[in-house]
Amino acid sequence: MPETRSDAEAKRKVWEMIKDIDIAMMVTQDDQGRFRGRPMRSVNKEFDGVLWFFATAGSPVTGEANNDGRVLLAYSDPSSQNYVSISGSAETIKDAAKQKALWSEPLRVWFPGGPEDPKIALIRVECEGAEYWDSPSSTLVHAYGYLKAVTTGEPPHPGDNDKVDFTKKAG
């Protein structure tokens, strides 16, 4: 069973594991209670427990974030065997200054009007908790794990698995 941590190092580790993953699956609930997941790109330049996403104002994801702010973000990097799930509360906001601050030119693909486009909204996700799996990624480590499982009947140590509570002050 993973330990639940709230220390600053655990929170930093979550950021280190997700900051280079381009796309997260954002899961919300629609008005009929069904889960909906869609790929979203976080646009943070730094991390203080809040993740930011650009979205189209009036789209299903912004409506769902407003109706039921609970979200799940799932990050996956199979090449490094890093996996992170983050639960939090989302809200849709319109803030031209924040949009400009978070803007990067590749976003123009989805938002051709630029950061001042009135069709843009931001989704702000206040992280409440996370769980991560940080597994060894080398082929040799996997080969060793396979060999250990076959010869001893015991699984190898899969790497780190911890829960992180963002609602408590870091100690």
C-alpha cells in the first residue's frame, strides 16, 4: 500500500514527473454522470499546486468543469515508465492577463486568434491529491525482474508508488 505524503519533496517529484509529458487525459463528469476523458495540454511554466489548461469557452469540458469541478488528470510516459494521476477541483476562468502569461506560440494551432481571442477560456485545476508510479525503465532492469519472477516466484520491486496530499502544508 502506498504511503501518503505531503512533504515538499513529494510535491516536487510530482511536478518533475509530469512537466515534460505533453498531454494529460482530463476526466470530467457530464450532466448525466458519465465520465468523459479528453487529451489536454497543461501550459504551466512552473508549479505551485495549480495546473492550467487552455480550452474553448463554452465547450463541453469548460461546462463540465463549471458544473462539477471534480477532475482527474492522468499522465503517462511509457518510455520512462512514469505514471501519475492527479485529482483536483477545476474552474473555468477568463483572464486576459493570465492567458498572455501562459501563452506559447504552438497553442495557435488550436487557438488561431492568439491569447486575446474571446473564444479562449482557462481551466484552473487546484491539485488536491496525486498518486505516482516511478518504475525502472531500462531493459536490463525489466529482464532482471522477469528472471527473478520466473526463478523465485516473487515479483521484483516495481519502483516507487506514493500518494501525495496537496491539501496539507508541506512539512
